[in-house]
Amino acid sequence: MPYTAFYARKSYLDKNKEIIEKFNKAINRGIEFVKEHDEKEIAKIILPQFPDNALNDVEIIVKRYKDADSWLNNTSISEESYKNLENIMIENDLLDDYVSFKDLVINLND
């Protein structure tokens, strides 16, 4: 299920295709890195982003995410996973109503 999203106005996407493609490529490289490396390697790299945590704690968290298969395989969001996220947001009063997948999501990997 997607839990992080990046958004931009359509006008920005249209005017900055090269920047968007590079950004998407960088995020996908990060996803590949996570898939190809163990939790200790990942934790060492991301530890500076969590200055209040010990390396072992970050390593445990990364392992939990990997064990739960929490990372998507790429930056594309399927309509099914989008709807699952919407359902959770609506059930928790974070979203009032459904928004059409086709009106909101542009998958750059398609």
C-alpha cells in the first residue's frame, strides 16, 4: 500500500518533464537499493535522518518494514492499492470522500 506520495501540479509536470523523470528515477534507485541490501546496510545510511535513534533501533525498524513487505517495487501506484489507502483514510476521518484514481494519479512508470 502506498503511504508516501509526491505531488505536483499538472502544469509543473508538463513544464518540467526532465526534472520529474530524474526525480522518479532517483526514487526508483532508492527502492532498488532497499530491495538489494540488508537492514544493517540500510540503517547505517539512513541513520543521520534519525539522530535520536541508535543504529540498532533503526536496523530493527528497517527489518520490520522489509519483513512486512512495506516497500513497493517501484513508484507506480496501482488503482487497487490507491483504493485501499483511501479506505483507510476515510475510515480514520482523514479524508471525507473518494477521489477518482484517474483524476489524481499519473504513473510515470507506465
